[in-house]
Amino acid sequence: MTTDTGTDDPAAAQTDTGGRRHRSAYSQDRSKTVVGRVAAVHTGPPRTISWRGREVTTGIFKEEVAGRVCATGTNLCGDGQADLVNHGGTNKAVNAYPRERYPYWRSQLGAMPEGTGVFGENLTVCGIDEKHVHVGDLLQIGTVLLRVTESRYPCFKVGIRLGDDSLVDRFVRANRASFYGRR
């Protein structure tokens, strides 16, 4: 795959819905290549669920996919996002989360669905974590090459999936973010 370098303005920043600032642009001269491997690939279409007496459409429910999955410029084939303002698109085409973080969350949350993809990630990765990945880095994950565009703390919908309204705050306090990438 080729890597699209996006903007040349390394100072560009965005504010996410939680008020946290993160960089969405990058500078190639400070980037490095980080190598890891894919533990699992997850995709899924958005679905509408009932939550607190209202209908909520979410793409948080991902299923593991066997075999290769093509990456387009805006997502993985077979995947969809319900909120295209905050998820998906060119700079948020793929979301990766370290498998090494799952034991921590299982110890914190107790009852949690088996397997991976629980946090809505497309790629559960091994050997790559948020402490060593920075905006602008290239991720070499199997045959996929992605440019890291920003970190991601989950929105309230992961709390819906896991039945814990405090989960977003717990992710922030634990500093266990996933990261978005683009081709």
C-alpha cells in the first residue's frame, strides 16, 4: 500500500467531543516505522440499539473476520461507522488497539465479552502500544502500512456495549488509548 502524507502543517490540531486536544496532522521528518503483527481483524455495519429509552445507532459492535480484508481510503471493506463526524473517513480509516491491553481491562471490568474487538477496533495488534506510537509514525502490521493520524479514546458507545457508563473516563485515567491510521 502507499501512504498518503496528508497535510504539511504539523501544528494542526483538533478537539474531540470530550474536549481533549490531539494532533491530527504529522511531520514526516519526526516519524518512525513501528512493526507489529495483526492478532485479529474486525468489521461490522452500524446497528441501531435501544439505550435508556431511545434509539442509538452505533458501529461499536465488530465481528472478527477470517482471512484478508481490503483497506479502502476511508475504512475496511465490510466495516461501517454510524457517526461519520467522529469516526471513519480518510484520517480515521482504521482503528488499532493493542492486544496486550486486554488483560488489564479484563481485570478491571470483570465480565467482558470473550475475544477481541470489544472496544470497536478494526485491528487488534501485537507488539505495538500507545506508549511507543506517535502521530505521524508508520505502522507496519503484517502486509498493511498505515500512517498514525491521532489517538482515540472511546466514545460513550463502548460504555453501552460493556454496560459501564464510566468506561470513557476510565480509559482516559488509565491512558490506554487506541490509534487511528490511514493508508
